[in-house]
Amino acid sequence: MSVPSSPFGLYPTRNRVAAQRVMSGTAFTLGQPVVEGGVSLFRQSLWLAVPVAARGAAALQLATSALALRFEPLTLDVPTDDRHWFDDVVTEDDNQTVRIEWSWPATVTALPDPTFVQHHIGFDLYRADGDRRADEPTQSGHTGSTLSPPWVGSPMVVVMQQAVLPTMFTETLVMLMVTTSANTAAGAPVESGLPDAASSPGGAAAAQAAAPGSQVGQTAAQAAAQAAAQAAVQMQRPRSHVVPTVTLRGVPTSPRARLVMEARGNAPETLLWLTMLPGEQGTVTLPQPPVADEWAAALEQVRKRLADEAPPLDSPVLLRLDIESDAPCRVTLTQAALALDGEFEAVADAARADFDGTRVQTQALPLVLPTGGALQGLRLTGRVEGGAAADAGAAASLPADLRRGLLLTSPARALVHSVLDEPTRVGGLALAWHPLSDAVALTLRLLGDAADTPSAAPLLELPLRADTPAPGWLALRSAAAIDLQARHLWLELTINEGSGLWLADPDAPVPTQGCCEPRDSPAHPAQPLGVQPALAWLPPPRVDPVDAPALPRGVALLVGGQVLAAALAERFELDAPAPLLPALDSQGLQAQSGSAARLTLVSARARLRLA
């Protein structure tokens, strides 16, 4: 059976009609005992549904939700025709005596006046054992007045101190119903609202012997129909006219609330959550901790049920909230605002955007947002690398021997001599690197040459911090093109964090200049270079900053033309601002950079409000 779509919340029926959604301030009377497992209790059930859209969620949680159930004592009038409360109610012919057997040990606080015209009638209450009534009354009272003490026990025999006759209105109405039914059954018009003698059992029996076609036969048919109608009315009116109503009092007893996942497919009904205060209580409120915390484990079970369902069902998961007490009481939902959020991973695998630094580039980062909910939040986690992989192929291929090179461990410094044979314009330098740590932080300074000695002031300084998961080229790029004349140069590489091999150039001779030394360690003097490390000059940017605006440094995240984050840290975790969330569905997420870098989006955790 298809269930109409409705907002997430509590409903009085499984069909969950939106107009019947239970709101704050709704009150229920737990006023009818039900028997479960041989035990009588008082219950009101409400339903809520976890939509199919929750399937695939990494987490489910209540958001901006509040649930508070106030249990309080209750006084209620119960008619004696209520079969939930009374196993038997027998009114004797004297119109004074009524024997009442309870289906639940109620606390009786009063007997209301039986009619509109008879008030404050005295009565005696007797206990009984089987059919035998006690010789003396247990207590006495008057209708319309409070019993002191209240009566507890079954059976209860009420003996009025005067006869209580059915009211004229009641008798006239009943007889009119009987006569109308009888005349209709006999095919005769209704001539009077009062019965004739044939309505008695004796008259009906005599009428049955009359010929069908005679006047007597017609009366017999009327009598038979009247008898049947009267019997049907009596089945509908078992209430005693002597004690038509009993006033009961109840207090919350072991008030509790439990959340149940109803049977689904081959899975049985499952208890998810229970809160209870044992024993008799006054006015109390449940649950006491916030409902979002209370239901966290329950929603995780629901999420797993949806994820493990085979075959998956298209209907929502029905949850039932049973509000119960061991005695009658009143329950008010002082707070009933529930909202369900699901968290979904919007990138199946890590998304990547590579930038070569030659111009401002914008690349799309594909997100897969599930349907069936409204986007409430997006948390992005990732990293930005300014090195190797972003410039793979910009320099020569790596040396074949990955075990030969300069071993540099923080803190350390290498000084390498280089010669430019002709003027050139470059955009930076790439170093062949075999990492011995997960990440590295280094600084490269380009120094001039003064009589075979490095100059003090650098021509250029390029810092780099990057993850180093595998051997590759570490690309250090400048924001602007660098013009170099034909000259001798020195490259000073300082390792600030991490370690690795600056791989050797297999085609270069062993250098006669340069050294490698631990930084700030006089005990370990500088050592001459045993190999010429591999390096490659990188091409300049295609657009010269002299002729155009400077390229932005770092990587930015955009939603359409709006900036989500202007400059990402090397490792970032950020939440998308709420005003940008509506545009994500239509315009998506983009990364933009004008420098050589790689953006890796490791996770995009989307939070959706599920209907």
C-alpha cells in the first residue's frame, strides 16, 4: 500500500496524513486498559517514518528537534458500557442495586448523579466474593460527591437508597426506535411513537400464532420485529441506568516511552529505545536528556537496517512511539518538533584538480548530492599540494636509479653549483625527489656567484611544503617570470621538515664545487657532493604579470561566481556558508588557481534535511 508523502514527524495513524501531524500542545488521555502479554497497561501510539532517501546515508541524526512528554494525574468519567473497563455490569430489578466487575483495579473517586432530576442520592458500597455480597457496607456516600476514601476493589456492589428509574427521555427514545423498526419490518406506517401490548414477550408469542394475512398477523409481525429490535438496542445499551457513569482517578505509574521499528520484510519488530520512571509518579516529563542524544543509537540501527536490506524495499521504515503507563493518566506533548538529517558522502573517490601555474584555471569538482532532501550543510575536507604531481612532465623523467642521490634529513642544507650558458626566462625549478617521509617542507634560494662563493643576498627564494607519497618532481614555481643572464649560480636547498633523496643526475659528472651539511651542527662539517643532483628549470607563465594582473597565489573554491574559500590551507576542513548552499545544486563546486598546485578533495560530507 502506498503511503502519502508527509513531513517527518509524529502522526496518530500509520497512514501519516499531513493534516493530522501531532504538534506541540497535543494532549492524549491514556484512559483505556489494553492487555498485552497478560498484563494490563495504558497506551497511546504515534508513528513516524524514516524515508527511503535515508538509504546510503553515512549517519542519521535529529536536528533542531525537541520532544517532551508530560505525564500527569487524571480524573475521568467512564460510562458503564465501556467493555474495556468493565467485565460485567448487572442492574437488578429493584432499580437500586448494581454489581460492577472491573477488568482493571481502578480507583473510584465518585459516582456521578444518575439522572438530570435525581441528585445527591445516598448509596452504600459492598464488597463481594463470587455471588455472595458482604452483610455490611464497606462505606457510604452520595452521588455527585467525592468518595473518602476512594474505592479500590472488584466486584463493587452499589446499593442506592432510593430507586433510580430510567428517564422519560431515554425510555421514549428507545421505544420510538423499537416501534419504528417493528413497523418498518411489517411494512406498516408508523402511527405512534409508543409501543403497544404486542411489544411484550407474551404478546409477541401470541402474535406468532395468528394468520399472516389478518390484522392479528400484522400485529404479530410487528411484535416479532419489535422484540428483535429491542434486543439489538439492549446490546448497544448495556450501561446501567442506576450507575451510568463512574469517576476514576489515575496517576502516572511507571510512565515510559519506547521507540519500536515495526516489522519490515523478513525483519521482525525491534525495540530501539526505552525511557521510564519506575513506580507511581506525580507530574513528570520524559525524556529527560535531549531527544537527539536519546535517539542517536536508535537511528543508527535504522540506518543499518536500510543499508543491509536485501532486496531493498521502496517503502519508508515505520517507527512507532508507544507512550505507556501502568495506570490511567494524561499525556501532553509540550514539545513535538522533529527533523531528520542524513549525512551523505558527495564524492565517491577523492576528487582532484591540477593546475600548472601558467594562467588562472578553473576546474569543476564533481559532487553527487542525493535526492529526497534539502541541503542543509556541506563540509569539505582535503589538501593542497604545491609540488611534484602538479608538474609531472614539466621536467625530464625521473632518474632510473632511485637509490642514488643526496640524503637530506631535517635540518640539513645542500649547496649546488650551476652554470647558465645563455640568458633565459624561467618560472621556477624542479627537483628530482625520492621521499623518505610522508611530507616535506623546504626552501630553495637562488644565489649569485662572487669569486666562486655564493652571494649573501638571494636572487630568488621559493618555499615549498608538500605531501610526498611517492617519488616525483618537486616543483617550486615563482609567481612571476624570472629573467636570468648567462652566469654562474648557486642553489641552496634547506630541509626544514622531513627527509628524502635528492636524486642524482646519471649523465652529469661528479661536481667539483658544492657541499652538503647538517644545519646548525658544527660537529658535522660540510661534506663535498658525491653526485650532481638532478634539477630542471621550469618554463615561465604564459601571461607575464607586467602585462596582466598578477596570478592569484594558492587555490580558491567557488560556487558559480561566488567565492566559498579564497585561499585554502595545505590541509583544510571547512563548512560551506549557508547562503551558498542553494547554488550548489545548480552551479556545482569549482576550484581555481593561478599557481602550480594540486587540490585533492578527500571528502564532501553533505547534510540533507529528509522529508
